[in-house]
Amino acid sequence: MAGSDLPIGELAPVHDELAFLVESGMTPMEALQTATRNVAEFLGMLRDEGTIEPGKVANVVIVDGNPLDDIRNTRRVSHVMSRGALFR
């Protein structure tokens, strides 16, 4: 599981951690799952959260660029959806 997503000044540890995981040999998809699906599964919330599927809670970070092509695209946040409400 990925660690904290708490920003520290200009740093965003979860983005750095995802990049380090890919540099260590994980695929971008595997790295993303450490911060999404795996966390929800660990917390016993996978039925309702952690993946994008019909009927699940809409908690989504929308980025400009495909993080599967370049994990650093996770830093390019354009919108956040929390419990179905869209924020810019």
C-alpha cells in the first residue's frame, strides 16, 4: 500500500512514492493500485470504494495525461471528485 498523501510544503509524497514504485519495477497500474484498490481492500471497503465500477462511491482524481503511460502524470491533477461532488 502506498503511504501518506498528505502534502508537505511543495512535496506530494504519494506522487513521489508512486514514481519510486515504478522505478523499482512495478507497472504503473500496479503502483496505482497500491494507492487505491489495495488500500480499500485492506480497510474492508473494497465493496464500495477503491475501483471505478457502477454502484461504487465516486472518489476519483482526474489528471491531465495517462498515468499508465507516465506515472508522473498523477501530479497533473485537474479535478477531484469526492463522494460524487466535483471540485476543481
